[in-house]
Amino acid sequence: MKFGVLTGGGDCPGLNPAIRAVVLRAARFGHETVGFLDGWKGLRDDQSRPLRPTDVTDLISKGGTILGSSRTNPFAKEEDAAQVLATIARHHLDALVAIGGDDTLSAARELYRRGGRVVGVPKTMDNDVSGTDWTFGFHSATAVAVDALERLRDTAGSHHRAIILEVMGRHAGWVALATGIAGGADVTLVPEEKYDEAAMLEHVRAAVSARGYALVVASEGIDLGARRGSTGAKDEFGHELLRERDVGAELARRIQEATGVETRSAQIGHIQRGGPPELFDRILATRLGACAVDLAIAGRFGEVAVLRGPVVLGIPLDEALGQPKTVTADWLDLLHTLEA
Ligand code: F6P
């Protein structure tokens, strides 16, 4: 068989180990792999590179993606869709492995509906793909945010300040939730919960009076009412560029004004997305990449490799693309148990 592989959407640690697993698993059964560059753009514009086992053996600890990524939607225009199908035919691909989050996997589903022999591998630092317990990228990216919060704790304590750490995560609060819990924030704000300014200020005051400083973790996707900074700019899949809203800076302004406590904010942004994948992500990415190849060899196109408990398995793309997976009430309850 001839396999194609691509990585689409926002990059995250684990993409390279997943590519590596695809290539090595395919090679194990005597199959070859070609990598398409910059996500669906590479299939649309027919830009690729061969991927031999020797090209990927050293990728296990490398962040980013050697194939490049983009947020190209290949089905936004019919002529682009035709070009994708033409590239697949020109390369005589027997199977395509699309590694990505909701957007990349939706495009894979559309390709499957049009007769494409495609399987998916879920990834995203946001951890918001349904049908899988975890997506790789999340643990590594969140560990970076926890490290940042610990550093902010030192300086907040020295200066008796409140500090806000704004983290990524788009419309799912998993990154903020895990950062808040693992980093010991006094308040954690996630998009799944209506913003309550009075409660937030009360927690900040309580933390400052108890030990002289306060730490707040805010997800970029929370709604503070006023959309400061947003230009309304959207990507090809229609998502607003949330970091422009600067919710961390706005929160800092409000806290300082209401409490008189000197307040600063830090936006971690893309620092979260780089760096080597952590242990969990290396292994998950490897298992899912290999599973995707097995699904293709078994002719199970239109499926996506997922983790359920200790097991990796294939489920229909439709099942993974129902609703994004967001933070549930039991997690919020735990979070509130730990707040100042
Ligand atoms: O989906 C992953 C993610 O990192 C989100 O958490 C964030 O909102 C978005 O990508 C940022 O996108 P970009 O890299 O295009 O600025």
C-alpha cells in the first residue's frame, strides 16, 4: 500500500511521534509513506516529501511537526476539493492518515464522504475532541502552563500582587482547569462556566488576605462581556482569534480597580505549543499513529483511532465529531473545592 500522512490545525507536542509511528508501522508491513506539507494545503497544492523510516526514527522527542501545518479548509471551495482528489489519484494513495483536531478531522470526514480512503488521528492541546479520553499535546502543553504558574507564584509572592495567567484552549477549558488544579491557582476561569465577577474578586481578596498574593488562571475563551481587542478576524474554519481579546489583561485591570491590589497579567500563548512532548503524549501519539495504519490496512476507512481507558481502537469519524468535549460539572465541582 502507499500511505499519505498530513498534520493540520494548530501544532502541538506529539505530532512528530505520531508521524513516526505511521511511517514505522506502515514499513513494518512493507508499505511506503509520503508526507503532505502544511496540512490539507499540501494535498490541495500537491506538495509532499517521501518519508522513509530513517527520516523519522529520531522524531520521538521533537516538538512541532516536520510536515508543517496550516488551517487550510480544503472543502471551502469546490475547486480546492477537486485538487485534493486529483493529488490523491496522482500519487496512487491507498490510504491517507489525517492527524488533527476537530477541523482537520471534519475535512477528513468530508473526504471520506466523497469516496476518499482516509483514517484519522486526533490531536490537540485543547483536549476537546469527543470519543477519546485524551488527545496528545494536552499534557505537554499544560505542563508548560503549570510551570509558568509556579514561576508567577514566586514573583507574585515577592511583590504581594495578584497575577493572572491567560492560557489557550479556545472554547474548552481543559487547559485552564488542569493548570489551575495542578498549579494551585486561587481562581480558575473556564468558558464552560458563566463569568461571575463578584465571586472572582472575593477569591482574590481572600487569597491576598490569607497570604499576601493571588494567582488566577483564565482561559482565553471566557466571556467577560466586553470584547476588548478583538478584530473579529477568523480562520478558514470560522474560528475567532481569541488571544486578541486579551482577557487576562482585562481581568488584571478590573481586579486592580476593584481591590486596590497591584495586579499583572501574563499571556502564555504559543509558548505552550512548543517543546518536546512529555512521556504520556509520546506514547499516546505512537499508539494512535500505529492504530490508524492498522485501521487502514483492515480497510476501516472513515474511522479515527482513539483512546478509551487502556485501549486504543477505531471509531467512526462521525462519533468523534459530534460535539466538542468540554469540561464537565464534576470537574468544576472539584475545582471549586480547591479555590481560595
Ligand atoms: O486549537 C489549538 C489552539 O492552540 C487554541 O488553543 C488556540 O485558540 C488556537 O489554537 C490558536 O491558533 P493560532 O495558532 O492559529 O493562533
